[in-house]
Amino acid sequence: MTAPYTPYGEPRPEQVSRVFLTTMVSLTLLMNTLGRGVTETFTVFLLPVEETMGASRAEMTLAYSIYMLVNGISAPIAGQMIDRLGGRLTYGIGLAFLGSGFWLAGHAEELWQYYLFYSVYGGFGAATLGMVAASGLLSRWFTKRLGTVVAIPHAATGLGVLFIPPLAQFLMGYFSWQQTHQIIGAGVLVLIPFVLLLPLGAMSRGSELWRAQRRAARASGAQAWTALRAIRTEAFWSLFMLFFFTSVAAYAVIPQCVAFLVESGFDPLFAASAFGVSGLFSAIGIFASGWFSDRIGRLTIVTITKILTMTGIASLIMIVWYPNLL
């Protein structure tokens, strides 16, 4: 590494290897892919679990609602974990909760047990593997084109949907939904030793430039941005409402997509694959929106994506009257 300061006292960026940075970005991508992809398998489990449990559609979709609620509430906890415990323990705990939750959900005999293991364990695990931890790590090393860099792990939302729900549907062609839950849970758990061996301590410390900026801010007596200070601002609540209404619109639809297609006459594996393809385009769209937001502005990109989302939901509704591949 070069000296951390220039002769004039200005902090100088460290010479960090591309392998280190690529490993960190890839890790955040993988963890977010697991967190979102595994929990989104709910779409393919909905019908068989509903039939086995003798539950109504409202009772089954409540499981997804609880998952989303726990996931949202756990986000501030995940932020505290990445700041206080670092990436190794945060990701280790997240994998343990997500993997054990899915394993135990495969043993659920009553609906409340499914709520506990899938919704609560899975929701907390997904939150600690998701974008809060990813943003916390990446912002300590990248300062330029941060929108593009953060878009890479965020695209895992689509990649997870692309691969894992269709995989779950494929497995259910050979195993019961209970066994499929257990297989997915075991697959998550076996990743824990791999994650613990990575240089997450160094990743969590951040670059020397980032640490120098934090020391300088403390020395200057500048007021830090705390959660309590942020919630007193109009900008915070504007962003809150933007995310809230987007989530209401999108996640009222997403968990029932596969069941809706199956009940409209489509083959279950095709329905799961179609849901996966939407994940592919989501991944492309997320990365593209991050790249363009650095160049043409955040507001323009947000407006375009909202219009596309509304168009997509309207197109899905039209299947009721015109159920074809188009």
C-alpha cells in the first residue's frame, strides 16, 4: 500500500487489489441473491402448502405479509449489526437464520409454524443478507459512481428470482414441498464456512480514505447524521412514502404471480420459469437504472421505472381476459 497521506496532508486512496474489491462486490451480490431468491420461492410453494395445510388464500398470503413486515423491521437491526459486528458475523447470522428457517419450515405441520420459520426466521435472515449490509460495506470502499456499484448487488433481487424459484419448482417435480424446503435450507447452511473464511474483517474496516474522513468529521465537531436527526427531515419521509407505496403496489402482486398463472391454465414449471424471466429483466433493469442514475439523474430514472412497473402490472391483469404467452 502507498502512504495514506500526501506531503500536503490530504488523504490518499489505498492501492487495493482488484481481486479484493471484486470479491467484496461478488459476495454482496451472492448474499443478496440468496436472501431475496430463497424467500421468493414462496410463489411456487403457495399452492402445495395451501393444499397441505388446508389454508385459505388469505391465510397463505399472510405468511408473505409477515415475512415482508419482519424483513422491513429487521433492516435497522441489520444496519446496527454491520456497523458493530462487521460483515463476518452479520452474514454468518443471516445465513444461519435463513437456512434453518427453511429447513424447519419443511417440518411445519401447522400454519403458525410456517409463519414462524418461513416468515420470521426467513425475513430476518434475508434482511441481514440484503442491501443494508451490502451498502454498508461498499460505501466504505467506493466513492465514485456509487450508484453503479450499489446496483450490482441490488440486481440480485432479479437474479434470485431468475434462478431459485424455478429451481424449487423443478425439485418439487421429484420431491415433496417439505423435502424441497429442507434441500434449499441445507444449501444455504453449507455456505456458512465458506463465508467465514473470506477477508470480511478487512472489508468491514473500510478504506483508509473512508476512515480518515470519519476521523476528520469527528474532529471538526460536525453534527453526525443519526436516525433521529434524519427522521425529522422532509427528504426522509418523502423517500419513505416512495418506497412504501412502491412496495404496496409491487408486493401485493408478486407473491401470487405463479399461483395466478397456474390457475389461469399455465403449466406450473412454465409459470415458475416465467416468474424467473421477470427476475432476469429486473436484474438488467436495476443495473441499468443505477448506471443511468449516475449520468442523467435519479428523478428521471425513478419516473421511468414507475411507468414501466405500472405497465407490467396492467399487462399481467390482462391475462384474465387474454391468457396467452404474449
